[in-house]
Amino acid sequence: MSSEDGQAGGGAEGASVEQLALIRETVRKAEVPRAKPRTWRGAALAKELPVARVLVDKGVLHLDRYFDYAVPEELDADAQPGVRVRVRFGAGRHRVRDGRREGGGLIDGFLVERLAESDYSGPLAALAQVVSPERVLSEELLGLARAVADRYAGSLADVLQLAVPPRSARAERRASGEPLPPPGAPEAGSWGRYERGGAFLEALAAGAAPRAVWNALPGPEWSDELARAVVATLAFGRGALVVVPDGRAVARVDAALTSLLGEGRHAVLTADAGPEKRYREWLAVRRGAVRAVVGTRAAMFAPVQDLGLVAIWDDGDDSHSEQHAPQPHAREVLLLRAAQDKCAFLLGSWSCTVEAAQLVESGWARPLVAGREQVRAAAPLVRTVGDTDLARDEAARAARLPTLAWQVVREGLRHGPVLVQVPRRGYVPRMACANCRAPARCRHCAGPLEAQESGAAGLRCGWCAREETGWHCPECGGFRLRAQVVGARRTAEELGRAFPAVPVRTSGREHVLDTVPGAPALVVSTPGAEPVAEGGYAAALLLDGWAMLGRPDLRAGEDALRRWMAAAALVRPQSAGGTVVALAEPTLRPVQALVRWDPVGHAVRELGERAGLGFPPVSRMAAVSGTAEAVTEFLRTAELPREAEVLGPVPLPVTGAGRPRRVGAPPPGEHWERALVRVPPGSGAALAAALKAAQAARMARGTAEAGVRVRIDPPDIG
């Protein structure tokens, strides 16, 4: 034991010396500053390109620029252009320590580029974190986002929120696979029905960049024709992007692509897929594993590599207009992509918008249409019932449908399903004078009077909810009312009573049907929710056409024709007995275009009228809305182009409390006004820049609390 104690004592003495030396070394090391993550205080900077230029995700116009940050050496490898980063933002000049700016809150951003030195003369804060080494922002996507932001007077950060989906770490960890070899060039198929259809496919397969406005023939072949255009583009080794209005259209194009290409050659980008799956599909496109994309409007920014074709179906559909700032339209974004990537462009629809007609009129795109013989062979027979016919029809006085409509329904039900298109959703019809059709309005607040649901008598105001019992028309003195529009549920009930042995199905906002069997049935649908019938519909009724045409909007006629043609295109050809009855005045231009199946002629005439009046798309227009004082002050300070013309301002309808609020509408109960600013062709970029600068100046001064909303190319201008 004594020997062990002796050995222990000697060891303790030696250990004390070593311990003292260790303490001294620890003190020396403590004198060297330690790097702290997310502030990186005292950290060494990257030896090469130590400055990172970052786009911070603030989304406010007066901060729509890049900011420089120092790159710590530990983040050098991962801090590459295109990755997501986190930075500290908002620290003042006084918060500087050891030559490094500190403080501020953490905020997300994208690293745009690495630089050897900064233009900023003061101290730089360090990158706080590289969120992921995945390079999600390419130079092409950044350039497109900047072009869209400038086009719509918005911020780059807002556009990138639309363009780059939220991150999923699990999706990033999964490999995307290797790209498959190009497929063979497809057969022309049903493209042979069009005068230049085969040549268009051959040009895509040869790597050319044709630009076409395609007026599709009625029937279900449109999805297969879109898919063949995609396959022709892939055959040359380039990528393709297709944007359609909704998930049902995506499913049809998806099925057509799978039939032609097989699995794994294209990606589907929709919001319905869920965040992780959508991000996984998006990464497969960004990494180059997939060269073809089909999706809804969010897919307009899909980072397809070596883009050879951009295509959009039914560009007049409201779903193509993004509701989040800066509210770009998919058609305009794809036009920018076609110019930026020098790729082919295809705009297809059963109808034709004025914007599509302008592309052809200007020579930028070529028409892709079928001959009149093909149109007559594919289109159904269209018959009309106007006000004069209704006045002479005894059956129409007691019932909602005229005799011709009843006859067509009965005959159609003998051979298959019959489609009934109703302009509005729901049960509540808005009322109008039966004599002069002046809208019935509340005596207290001038709100619209509505019929109450079945079982309740009288009228009720849609704004203030007061009941009305003694209404009379202030225009003509009449006391009789009629429903302006009867909803889908009410129509289904009426038809169900008239045809008790026939099943009645409804398709609308609450429940949208994708397909219906080919057996006899009545299918009542709102516009845009029409299901596809197996073998096509035997007949179709287009109800309340006057209500669709009577909307106080510049696009009322164009939009009504588009919705009618979308429904009529689902009906069998005239040779197979397909018949469409439109309850609208036959002399009106949109109705005549439907009867002749000539949407292009209608769009060309509309374009000529708008050119004479200086209306979009011939001119460029912006809407400025807000309180009267805010709008007046905004327009006074904005340095508008010299040729700009201000129309208004005029009051906007007040949003009632508890009622659905449309995008861009004033908050409930607030009185807003709207002014329209119009400029001639060629001045659109100057107008957008002036409005953006004025809005940024308001935000920088802190006067943005009195909100002013700016929208370029407003969809409804009255």
C-alpha cells in the first residue's frame, strides 16, 4: 500500500504540472475568437469570392434589390448561386463589432451570385445559414422572374414565391433518377384534320420554334393533340411545358402523355398533389431528370431545361390569372418564356380570345385552324331561342324552358345524356323586372334582391338582409318579377319534376364531376364544371344566355362565347344527332359566332373595335384602387408617361359584412374608388415602372397604411 501511495503521489505531482500546462494552453486558445453560427462572430471569410449577393424574401417594393453579405469560410462550399440561405436583416450601421455588422432578424433569401468585393462601402453582415445546398434558382428562372416583376409592377421576391415551391427536406434527399433517351417522333394522328397540323409537328420534331394560335375542333381529341406536340418536342431532345386551367384538364393531358410515352417521362405539377410530392416533381424537372411538364398555372414557372415548347390551353379561363401578387397571367408569362428561350409557342382553345387574335394579327404567331368542311363535320347543330320566340311560345310563359328546348331534351334522352349549362351556382336567383328587366334593388341600401330558398316567401336583400314585400319597378312601374338567373340546384329540381324517370346529376362548386356515363341522364352544370360524357352528349341546353351577355364588362361577349363553346364542344357532331339550344337573342354577335362556329371571326371583330376605342389588349391599362384620398395622392405623385390617360376615379361596390370578398375588392364596409390608367402600345413598360416607383416611394415614406392597390392588365374593367 505504501508503495502504491508513493507511486500515486509521484503521479499526482506530475499530473499537477501537466494540468497547469493544459490550463495555460486553454487560456491561450480562449484568446482566439470563436465563430458563432448564424452570427459567425470572428469567423474567417472565404478565401475566394467572399461576398454573397442575396435576394431577401421581403416582398416590398422599396426593398426590391439585392443585398451583399460576407461568406464565412465554413459555408464556402455550400454557398453557391441558386441555394436558399438565411440572413440577418434590419441591423443598423451602429451595430458593428470587429468590422462585422451584427443584429437584425433572421429572414429567408436566395443567393444570387458570389463576388470578389462589394459595392457597399460599409461593414457586411455574414450569411447566417445555408438552408440547403440544392441549387433551386437558375439564371434562366431568375431572369424570367425579373421580367415578370417588371411587367406587372411587382417585386422579384413575390414572383419567386410563385415560381419556387416550399422546400421539403425529404424530397431533396431522394434521387431523381437519370433522364431517359428521347422518344421517336409521333404520328400526326388527329393533327391531320388541321391545314398545317402535320407541318407544325414536323417543325417541332426538327428543333424549330414555330409559334401558333390553335383553334381546336370540338371533341375530346385536344388532349391527345397537345400530348403529340410534347412528344414531337422531346423527340429532338428539348423540353416542353403545358399549362391548363384545372386539375381535370391536367388529368386528361397526363393520361394522353402516359399513353404515348409511358411512365416516368413527364412531371405533373398541381397544388392538389401536396407540398412534398409537388416539390419532388419540381426537383426532378430542375435536375433535368424529366424534360416535360403539365400542370396548372403554378407550372408556368417550371424550370424545364433546354425548353423547346411552351403551350397553354384555354387562355381565357379565369384560372390562368394568378391571385397572389403581382397577379401575372399564365399566357403572358409563357409569352415571355418563348421570347427568352427562343422556343416554340402554342396557344390552343375551342374559342379564341382577343389577345390570341392580336398575336395572329401582329404576325407574331400563325393561325392553326381546320377547314370549314372539318368544322362542319365535328361541330353540333346549334339552334337559338330569342325573346321574340319566347313571347310567342305559350309553354315558355308557364315554364322556364321553351317548347324547342323541351323537344330537344326529350329527343336527346332517347340516345344519351343531355347537358344543361346554368350561368350561376347555387339556389338563390337574383330578381329583375319581368317587363324591362331592370334589376330589383333594395329600397334601403340599393343591394340586389334575391328570392329566398324553397319554402320561404318574399324577397330579401343580398347586402343588408332586409325583407321586401311591396316591391315595384322604379323604371317602368311594373310589379311582376322574374329570376335573372336560376341556380343549378333549382334547375335540377325543375328538370327532375319534368322528367321523373331520368336521373339528374349536378356538377358545380360544391361537387365537380369529371365524367358521366353514356346512359340517358340530365347533367346540370355551371360553366367550367361540365363533365365529359362517354361518347359525347346527345344534346345541350345553354340557359339564360342574356344574363351572361348582359354583364357590365368589356369581356362579356367573349367570355360568354368561350363558355358556350366549351359546353357545345362536348356534344356529339351534327352527323350523329348532336344538337345545342342556346337561349339568347340570335342577332347578337356572340350568338351568331356560336351558330356558325366561328370564334376567330368574333375575336377579330372585337379586336378591331377595341383598337378604335383604345381598349386592351391594343392599349395597356392599369387599375389603381383605394380610398378616394389615397388614389388622388398616388396619381398626383406618380410620374406617369406623358401619353398616359387617367379614367376616373369611380366608386367601387361596397363589400357587405359577412359576404365573400373578391380578390382586389375593398375591405368590408369601406368605400373605395378605382382609376384606370391607359397608355398606347409601346408604353406599357414605362407605365409599369412609373406605378412601381410611386408605390415603392409610398412604402419608403411609411404612408402605405392607407392602402393603394395597383394591378396591371385588370381582368374586369367594366
